[in-house]
Amino acid sequence: MDEHCIEAVELLYHYLDGELTDARRGLIQNHLDDCPPCFQAYDFEAELRIVVRQKCRDHVPESLMLRVAAALRDVEGDEE
Ligand SMILES: [Zn+2]
């Protein structure tokens, strides 16, 4: 992962939480369009959030958050 990826992943969490401005959303979207590993991470997290919200409302089990973190580490490892 280059520094743009790290920044994008960090912003991703805010993006999914709906806490970003439209300008920052645009920056992330541009990065995702150009960076398949980040796009896959986004896809995974977005789907996970939907499932978690439907099943658990606002409570996210720690085990799920750990799996998200592990998935992001896998994306990072793919570039080696
Ligand atoms: Zn990236």
C-alpha cells in the first residue's frame, strides 16, 4: 500500500459512516476508481456495514470489526 492507499483506507471508515464532505467523498471515489485493492476493501466494508446495520443496528460485534481489520491487512499484503 502506498501512502495514498493508507489515507484512502482511513477516510473509508468516515466515508462509510457518512461523516465526510462531498469534496472528500470525491477524492476517495477517484482513488477507488484507480486502485483495485482499495476498491475491493471498500466493497467488502460497504457490504459488511449493510449486513451489520440490518442485523445489529448500531451495535457492531468486536469479532466483525476484527475481521474487517484482517481483510484490510490482506489487501495490504497483496501488493508484496
Ligand atoms: Zn489504494
